[in-house]
Amino acid sequence: MSPPAEIDAEALRRLLDADSALLVDVREKEEFEEERIPGARLVPLSAFDAAAIAAAARGRTVVLYCLSGKRASQAAAMAAAPGVVLVLKGGIMGWTAAGLPTESSCRSAH
């Protein structure tokens, strides 16, 4: 099995800005609430449904991410159409390393 195709943070940002990507976070709910990429949809690897993701994409490129890329690669392997599903290189760590913003559901005490 070949590794999934990857996309870097800047290329993903351009796709998101053009509304050309469906961004899916495959981490668990607690991780998603703590920090996520704006616009991401939560579909944990433990409940990943490739057919539902494909239907929700509506012609957009599906980009999967997790913390560093391992779980997203596992989810991509479950997806039927290689090349239509990409994995964010470096996961959310790669996104933040590129200086791109994240959001949180957690309320800060500051």
C-alpha cells in the first residue's frame, strides 16, 4: 500500500480560502475542542465513514488531519479514491508551525 498524498499547510490554506476543500479532523472530540483548524469538521478515526465524507465533500478535495499525520493516514487508507483525499503534512503541528491560526472550544480563564 502506498502512502497517502499529502498537502502542505499553505496549499491547504489556499484551498480553504477558495472553499475548495472539506477539512476533516480525525482526532477525538477532546482534542478537537482543545485546538483545531478553523472550519474543520470532526469525524474521529474511531467513527470514520469514508462514504459519508465523500458525500459531504460535494466535489471539494477532502483533506484529513490529526496531531501529526498518523491517524489521518490511517483514515485516508480507508477512503476509496486516492488523490481525492489528501493528508495535511505534519497534521495540526505542521499547520501551527507554518504560523497559521487555530481555534478552541475551551474557555480561557485569562
